[in-house]
Amino acid sequence: MSEHLDRAFAPAQLGKLELRNRVIKAATYEGKTPDGVPGDLLFDFHREMVEGGTAMTTIGYCTTEADGRINDQMLYIDEKIRPQLTSLVSGLKAASPGVAVSGQMTHCGNFSKNRSLQRLKRPLGPSRQFNMLGAPAGLPFAGAMTQADIDYMVQTYFDAAKLMKDVGFDSAEIHFSHGYGLSQFISPRTNRRTDEYGGSLENRMRLPLRVLEAVRKAVGDDFPITGKMGLTDGIKDGLHLEEAIEVAAMLDQGGIDALICSGGSSSHNPMVYFRGDSLIHGLIETETNPIAKLGMKIVGGSLFREYPYEELYFLEDAKKVRDRVNCQMIYIGGCATMESLENVMREGFDFVQVGRPMIKDPAYVKHAMASRERGYDYVNGCIHCNRCAGMIEAPGGVRCPLNDPAPAQT
């Protein structure tokens, strides 16, 4: 038996939080919160993951305010849903005693098609720009945040983190990547400010570091905070690896407990972090806005570029971050096989996050452990078709179509 796989399935500590193994369900927005309220759909999805043996499941895309949502069906952390959040977290822990629950803290910034804005008239980001996502919904332009807007965003992270800890979350994952609000400030492509929040990397990191500080103040030193950061935006004039390594160092110095190295941008080049078959076909199929559907058909080929799937596609660059920081490292990016999991552990990563393979097989951990005990290789079954991700706005949300029952024979 491999000592590295033994390590993967053995208990470990994330910061000061004891986890039952080193395999974490990655944050994936699932489209399972009708009207922004968590209920049975979201609970049932994550219940399968926790009963399947994962050490910690991550509730994806928990926005810090109503106007931080990409669409009005997304969950946002607010006192109004305290009972539902409490029920979700306590229910998952009851379903699988010993499991931990994390929430991914996110704000869309200017990447929004949410027509139900409550505080704002239009989406805001670091700089004024055309809002391609929002244009079909009547939100073609995004504004630039003022100092007051920036201060308000920081406060939303503090308030959301405090509420998350109060209702029983065990950890918080701050999203610094994928072209969302904080990522827009980090990237030189989307941040064209000339004040203290733009220009140099130190300035572009000012807001993300303020957010990290606010979350830490809200939850205390014993509550683990992880951060999903970008290795690259995958676009010209965007964030690239050399700067990303320094971003990691700044987050490390700012007190992050662990880093998750991803990449790409939802607004410019999402296939960097998906890999495999293009999402565009599924997105076109489920899109209900005819203008947006037409736009996808026209620009889909250039936005959703060709990135063939390969196992461990972020590993080499993530190792460069690993070598620069002192905090713990959580690997993400193409870990569907036991050989890959073994390699990640061999390279000294502390944990691994699994997304689509766990959507295919929610009992990824239990099945992998049972396969080892019986002396045969675990085969996950995910074919990297990305049809699951194309269902984020379909009725019922994300699922693996490969798991659908076969049509009845007539």
C-alpha cells in the first residue's frame, strides 16, 4: 500500500481544525438555491458528499451581499436566512458525524446579470467597463467603485464571516480568483485605477488584503480561512504566474491558513480552470434569454477556448507557489485518479479539493478507500465532458448526466 495514499485518507489538521482525511469537496456553484434560499435541493446535494466520506464539503458561491450575486437565484449570507443556513450546516453534520462544512465567500463585482439589485443601480468593479454578461439583461455597463463602495464591500465580508461562524460553518474560503470581485482588483487587465487601489501589485492587493483582515477579525485566530487564488487569468495583460506567486506571498503574510491555486477568468477565459469539453453547448442549451443565447452562439468559440483535459493540470505551477509560502496548500485541478491523488500527496500538498469527479461519484472517498482495501484501482467515471457545469441555471441545477437513469426500453 502506498504511504502517500495512506496519508490522503488519514486524519489531518487544516489550521486548528481536525479533518477526518485530506480530501475536500471543492466549491462549485450548483444552482440549487431558488430565490437565493438554501433548502432541500442544496442539502441533498451536499448530503451525498458528506455521507460519501469527504472530510469537508464547501458550499460554493456564498455572496456577501445581495448585490454581489451574478443572478438573483444565488445565495447571499444574510440574517434573513439564518434559520435556513443553520439547518443546512447542522443537517449535514448530523448526516455524517465528524464532517466539516466550509462556505466560499464571494462577490461578483462587475460580473453580473442580476436585475434585482437592491443597493446599486448597476454592477460595480474596480474600473468602468462594458459588462458583456449583463448586456442581454439590460445591464450593459459597470461602474467604478468609490472609496465608500470599497469600505462597504469590506464590511460585507466581515458581517458575512461573522454570521457564517455563528450558524456553524467550520471554515471560510475567500474567492480571490476566476474574474470575480476581488480578482478584478488583483488583475491588471480589469483594474485600471490610478488611486491607492490600482497600479502596482501592492495597490491592487490592498482590497483583497483588507478583506482577509476583516474576515480574520470576524472569525478569530482558531477558525481556518482558506483562499482560492489565480495562477493566471489566461488573457493578455492579465495576471500571470510571476505576479501570482507574489499574490500568494502577500496572502500568506496576511495570515491565510491555506491557499488553493486555480486559474482562468469567468469573464474572459473560463476553460483554463475547467479543461476538457467546452461548456458552451450546455450553456446555450439551458439559456432562456434569446439575446444571451444568440450572443453565446456568436462569441462562444472565442470565449470558451480549447483546453484538452489532462490530470493534475495546475500541479507544476502550484508547486512554485508551494515553494514560496509557509501556509498550508490545498491542490485543485484534475485529480480524478488514485495515481494523481498519490502524486499530490507525494509533492507535499496538505489537502486536495475535488469538484467534478465528486459530482460524478459523491462517494469518491469511500469508494476509493474500499477499492484499495480490496486490491483494485478505483475508477471514478468522470469523462470531463463538463455537461454538469453547463447546468448551473437549468431547473434543479447541477448534476452529472452520466448518472441519469437509462431510458426505459419499449
